[in-house]
Amino acid sequence: MMFSMKRRLFVAIVLLAIFSVSVYAQDGSARRGNFFFSGSYSRVFIPEDRPIQILPDLQILELNFAKIAVSYEMPLGPGRFTFGLETGFCSSYRFGEGRGGNFDFIPLNLIASYVFPLARVLYMGPSFKFGGLGMLGPEWSSMALMGGVRLEAELRTVNFPFGVFVAGGVDFFPNAIENGVVPVLDVGLRFPRGRLVMPERRERDEDAAIEASTDLELRLTTEPAAKLALSQSFVFPFLQGESPFTRENNLSTVITAEVSPVSLNGIAELNLTPVAFFTVSGGGQAGSGWNIPIADGIGINRPENVNAARPRRAIIDGNGFDGLIWSTWGAGTLQFDLGAVVPGDWNHVLFQTRHEFRYSAYTRAGPGDSWIFENDDGENQNGWAYHATYIVGYHMPSSPVLSTVALMAELRRPLYNTEGGSFWGEYLGYWIFSSVFDFTITPRLSTTFALQMHTRRNHGTSNFDNAGYFYRDFALQDDGGWRRLMFHRAALVLRYKIR
């Protein structure tokens, strides 16, 4: 009886809170913003070997929600700010050892987001939530704190009665005993009350302090591989001074949506330039993928038969959208243009180097598991890696189309420290060397062409006959050096500046 009263009280509080937000959002006849109702589905990706330990005797193995929300959106700066309230329901869904019986899960969260118009019908930006997760059992009830961070994208138009959105990120449980951070994917529909208010079109203000641009990019390689990316960038003046080294100081953000034949990604990066020759950056990425007959988009890379003689055949164990692949990074970039020190059209010798530490993870992968993403070499693991890029180039002053030629070297060195990794040479960095040619065709259209070589670990004659085998079964050899240099690919990048 006591439990039934608690459940009714909790539901009543949820309904009262939603009603209060609705009344506030509908107040006033002249609206500059939008009032929305939304419905969505959330899938929480919980590793099978690392359940969420909310209580000492309650492990959550799987958690997916049907949710509703009310929110109000208003113009703010170059984007749109939204706040509101969200709730949902999940009943009797996979639990570990501990309390038995049927469970109901009811979240109640404050939500907020800030999205930028990448195009007239496409909006993207970060979203946040914080609140509580009500856990209701047959004879008990409990509440846990929860929050979340997402990168959200939405398609909307005044000619259609609702918008479609997708968001990927993480949910966190501050008071969880174990595994308090898990990836999550949301999809849903958002319905405006009355007529949808869209941002007004404005002519570009040449004197505006904030610079914004929208770019579309198509990447093609001979592997074969292809990827389409849509990016929105904003540049804000920040800590600017009078000297040549500080007059262009800025803070910029870039939000990107990517799609390839085997993957979807959302990326956000923040860049701070405190002095002309140095930039510090931080960002994150979340995505997932699927497999097709000619390419593997996602999955665990493992031996087909663990007990077979070595080298063992490898298989990719994965299904479409069976997990979330995410990463976060911090980086520093040094750059130099001789033409800025020695003025002259023919003096633009360019140098740039970027150094980055990146943590990447696949939610299905356990400790030591290798995984593949976007048809790469399948040697990724959950953990840190060091990335470095070195570029030396020359800006062509008199060419009508060819703008820059450059040599580029890229390094990726895993920091996994896998047991036995020295046998196959995990500690060796993987290098890509490129000859790069940039062409400016029109003020809006440009292209880059690159020829690339890359290094492979020296496994003797096995280097040329190891396709389909598990990479950890080949011993590193030093006959002629630890590495081989081989042709990698030709790459073409087409860029179009939408605005």
C-alpha cells in the first residue's frame, strides 16, 4: 500500500511539473520562440561485462526508455536556446543479481540545448540534462541522480508539422557504485505548438564581431572509401591585442555531422588561439556504424577459432548500431608563416605541427579487445593514443588555381600497453606520408589532392599474405628494419562553402 502511494505521488509530481512548464511556455501572445512537445526513444549502451551498479544489490544490464518532453526555444546570439522538462518510462528490463520482481524506471530531467542553424532546415549543437532516475519495485522505491551530455541534430521546416532529431552522447549516474558513465543514442520527433517560428534571414554584416561559415565536404579515396561531412563553424574575437601576434586572437567552435557508406558521426571541437602561432584544442566525437559486403563499419576484431594453429583466421563480430564508438581529445598546434615575418608574395613558406592525445572507446569492447571502425585496420582498443601531424608547405603566389603545395607526415602511436604487445610490435607508431596539392577553383569551391605512403610493421613475407588473419599472430621482425614503407592510397577532398 505504501509503495502504491509513493508511485502515485511520483507520477503526480511529474505531471504537475510538465503542466507548469507548459503554462509558462504558452504565456504571452507575441512569441519570438517556439513551444514544443516531443516524443523520443533512448537506447543506453551498457557493456555486458560492466553493468551499471546503482545500488549494492541492483545491477542494470539493459536500459531503454520511451520519453516525452515539453520545451521552449528562443533565439540567443547566433543560435537557438532551448529549456524544458523531460520524463519517460521503462518497465521490467534486464537486471542483474539482487532485488527480484518487476521494476519500473521513470526519469525526470531538466533539459537544455543550444543549437546552430547549419542550413535553413538543419540545426546542430550540444544538449544537457540533469535530474533523477526513479526506480520503483514491487515493495520498494529509490531515486538516483542522473545527467547527460549530447550532440544533437534536427531537421525541421515550416512546411512540415514536426521535426526529426537524433542525438548521441553519454548519460552519467553520479552516485553509481560502478560504471557511472554510459553512451546513449536518442531519436525522436518534436512537435511545435502552433506556427513554427524560424530564424529571420539577415544579410551578412561585414563589421560583425562573430564570423560564421557553413561548409560541405566530400572525401574520396582509392581504397575505396567515401565520406560526406557538413560543418558549421563560429569564430569569436577573444583576448585580442594590438601586436601582430595578438590582433587576430579568437575562440572558435566547429560542429560537424559525417556520413559514410558504413558509419554516422557527430563531432564538436573548441579551439582557442591565444597568440598567432599557437592554438589549443579540445573536442569529442560519437558515432556508430554497420557492415556491408565490401566493408566492415563496426565490430570486434577477434580470431575465428581461439584454439586454432597460428596464424588464426580473423572475423569481425558486429552488427549495425550494436554499440557506440566515442572519443575525446586535447591538442596543441604550432604554426608559422615566413611571409608574416619577411613580407613578400614569394615568401609564404608554411609550417604547422599538431600534437594530440585521444581517448577512444567502443561500448561493446572489453579490456584488451580489438575493434574496427569505418573499415580501418581493426587494431583499435579502448584507451589512449598519441597523434602528431607535421606539415611543410609553400603558398603559390601567381598560380590562378594551385594555391598551396605541401608535404605532410602523420603519426598515430597506441598507448594501450597490451600484454604481449611487443611480440607483434604494438608500440611502433603508424606513419602516413603525403604529397598535398590545394586548388582554389572559385571563392566557394576548392579541392585537395594527395598521394600517400604508409608504414607497416615488418612481419617478413607475411606482410604480403596476411589478409584475413588475426594481426596479433604475426611476430615483429627486424630484417631490413622494423617497418616497411608501402603505397597507401590517393585521396581527393572537395569543399564547398555554403555561406
